[in-house]
Amino acid sequence: MDSGSLTVLVEAALGRSWGRDSSWHGEEHWRCVAATGLALAENLPSADRELVLCFGLLHDTRREHEWSDPEHGLRAERFANELQDEGLLALGDRRFALLATALRLHADGHVADDETTGACWDADRLHLPRVGIDPDPARLSTKVARGPVPLAAAAALRSAGAPGWTAHVTRVCSTTSAP
Ligand SMILES: [Fe+2]
Ligand SMILES: [Fe+2]
């Protein structure tokens, strides 16, 4: 997807998201997860940066409330399906399937072998301290997410505020040749 298509996707997803203003699971968190995922992906040669951006954008857009909401990953996958059906999420079947699985299972405690899913899930988990949870190192999929440095970087990002979506789109489009 080019930068214009990604910008249209971001606007559509934000406009139809649930809980955008939530301090725990809202847009600020989505931008943090996108930023951390992209930072991890820069050290993961096979990670698909565009999918990492889409994961950050969509993964918590279908929460019904702030507490345990075990179906929110499945609802996020369904939202992604809607966006695909409308032509707004044009990734191709293989890449869409990877994103859909990452969305559906992101809160189920799994680890991933592939670097794209690993970057997505690890980015979300590195921001668990915002809700008072220390990430379990055994639940981090990638080596680059382990240790004190990535956790400190995530904390610094939350303190400073994550970049906006335009910066994320520019970052992806300046570094990605989509696989
Ligand atoms: Fe989530
Ligand atoms: Fe999240």
C-alpha cells in the first residue's frame, strides 16, 4: 500500500474505532504499539513493517470495555475483514491472513515464530507496564524485545508521547518494499 492508501486506512479505522479516547487502550496506546513495533521490526529482517503498522492501528479498536475482554482480538479481526472487503486494507491474501491471525490471537498469551507477528505481539506486551503489569520475558517472541533496553524505550515513548500516524506512515513507506 502506498502512503495515500495507508492514510485513508488510518482515517477510516480511527473514525470507526471504539474507545479511541481511552487512556489505557485508546489511540495513544495504538500509536505507541505501532512505534515500538516498527522499532523492533527495524532489527528483524523478515518483519513486514506495513503489517506491524496495521496491527498497531487496529488491535485494540474493538474493545467493549477496559477490563478483561477476551473477544476483542476476534472483533478486531472482523473489523479488519470489513476494511478489506471495502478495499481499504489491500494486502493480498497471504499478508492479510498473517495480520488477521495476529489480531485475533494477540491477547491470548502466545508467542510467534515469524518475525512480523512477533514484532506485533512484543510491541503490545512492552507497553503492559502502563496498566501495572510487568511483561513476562517468556511471552516475548523476539530476542530484540528482551532485556531492559526495549522496556525502557517503551516507557520513554509513553512519557514523551508516540509520533502521529502521518509519521508512522512516512516511516513505513520510506523503509518498506512490501514482501
Ligand atoms: Fe488488546
Ligand atoms: Fe494493546
